[in-house]
Amino acid sequence: MDVLEQLSLTNINASLEAGSLREKPACYRGRPTDLPITEAVMPNGQTIILLKTMVTSACERNCYYCPFRAGRDFKRTTFTPDDLALTYMKLYHARAVEGLFLSSGLIGGGVKIQDKIIATAELLRRRYAYQGYIHAKIMPGAEKDQILRLMELADRVSLNLEAPNTKRLKDLAPKKIFMDELVQRLLWVDEIRKNRSPFKAWRGRWPSSATQFVVGAVGETDHELIATSEKMFQMANLRRVYYSRFTPQQDTPLENHSAENPWRQHRLYQSSFLLRDYGFQMEELPFDPSGNLPIHTDPKLAWAQAALSHQPIELNKAGRKELLRVPGIGPKGADSIITARRQCALTQLNQLKSLHVNAKRAAPFILLNGKRPEFQLGLI
Ligand code: SF4
């Protein structure tokens, strides 16, 4: 089996490991491919083609949703760090990929596999002087020194919590230990960032960190997911939380469980951005009595309809925090409004169009120089 065939055996199902709603399979040499190549949108909005692969697709764990779980009958493969680094560099020089996302199944424990991930990243940075993007997984149970070394090599590190708490994780991945094996590692990442100088780190700065949840496999509520996300943003200083809607995999214990609605995943992303970037608190999100978010309404719009319809915000006076509460106004829009109103008062909706604001969306919730924009009354 050649190495590209081997790579195709590690094709991580996009629904389990996708980093972005806007990820899609990419092509290799102009054609659709079985290679684990994915187009992903980076935090700065730039699109990057990632090789998303694994040190090994063998695993001794039995997570109920995972196609790589122990005992599932399919062809597995394992790379040496040398083979993996060399193959990645060939694909990189052929311009087939622009970055690496490196994960693994677990064989012989997290510490052993973590060493292989570190060795691969070291080869890339040292032997091949690779300057590009590396997102590397922290393995459950990895040691603190290993995490430090990985952080010196990667642009981003992540570890999937998979479920929002111990009870849900038991139903999803019974051999993973929520606090000791998973949460603790993400806390160490932040501890290292806070207490150690990054002078040895790649590009002289510590990598960002992230986690991911599987959504819709074991009855967890949006409230549970968002509450844990908020805690992890605060306690572990995560840059991103990914929500990966459950899709059933053949020949796994959850193969007959229905796939989760993609809109639920989308509403979770919107809500976590409200917490992270817009100054919202958990209790302001529109959870229903069962602890879930409305599927058919944007959570910020739902909040504004209840809170701002009769108390619109004056765009010429509001502070940044208040502006961010208005649907159609994001961080860029809020900053542009504050700059623009120093030059002249905002009196017309069409002034907002050049300020990164969705004027139609904002209209029902704002005042311009003390007046509601004319056409908005019909929209409320
Ligand atoms: S540890 Fe669980 S999620 Fe990870 S590869 Fe193994 S079975 Fe899959």
C-alpha cells in the first residue's frame, strides 16, 4: 500500500472532527479525492487547505460515536513520524495542502501517542524547516511536559471534551475521564501560557487552544453545552469551542440514532459567539424550559425582540457594549459606528451600510438622533 492510500485510511469523518461550519472536502490535483484534505476557514477569515490526518487509525477505546473505535472491522493504518512528516512535506510542496491538522487514535495510552505527534511536529519544524500552520491534538492523559513541548511547536492545540459533563461523557465515551483526563489538560495549556515565557515557542507566542463537543448523541441540552463552553472560555481561555453535530456511523452502538439537525449546531455557534465576543451572559440566552435554544430563531434576534423592541438603542450615544446588543451590529460595525459618529451624527439608515452594519436587521432596534428609522415600524 503506498503512503497516499495509507493516508486515505485516516480520512477523519468531517462530522466528527470538522473545525468549522464552512469546512468542505477539497480536491487533489483538480479532482475530488479520498485523501483527508479539507478546506477550512481560519479565525482571520482566510481559507486554508488542511491535511487532517492521524498518527494511527487504530484505537483501544470504544467511544460510541466514533468510526475508529476498537473492535470495528475496517482497515487501519499507522505512520511513523518520519513517514508522516515526509509525506506531509511532499503534499505541501505540491501545493495540495497549506496546513496540517494532526490527531490520532489511542494505542498504548495517550502518553505514547502524544510522543509521536510531538515527534512529527518536531521533524516538520526542525528537519524540514516548515513554517506553516500546525493544529495538533492533545491526547487524553498526556503529561504536562508533553503539552509544553507541543505548545512550542504548534499554532493551535486542542483536546475534545466531546460531552459537557461527566454523566454525558459516560454515555458517549465510557473510557474517557472528563475532569482528570480531559479538562485538566486544557487547564494546563492556559497555566503554561500564563506562567511561562513563550520565547521558545513557535513564532515567539503560545498557541491558541480549542475544544469540541459532539452534539445530539446522548440527550445533552444546549444549556449544558453552553454552560460548559462558558466555563471553559473563562477557566481555560479557549479561543474556540466547536460543535460537531452527531451523524451516525455504521457498525457503532449509535448507528441507529438519528443525525442531529444542522441548525442546532449553528445556533450553538451563534450563542457561544454571543458569550465570547458580544458580552452576553448565559441567563440572557433564550433557552426554552427544556434547556434548548430555539432552532428557528437567531438567539441574538430573539433576545433583542424581547429586550429592545420597546427600548431601542440610540446609535449616536450608545457605548460599544450596547451597540453589540443590536442585531446586525458586530464588533467591526460597533467600532465603525463609534468612529463615524465623531465626524457627524448618524441620522439615516443608509449611512450604516458603509459601516459594516446590516441596516435592515438593526432597524427595528435603534434610534437615529432620537428617531426610529422610518420604515422600521412595519418590520417589528
Ligand atoms: S479515543 Fe475515542 S474518539 Fe478517539 S479515536 Fe479512539 S474511539 Fe475514536
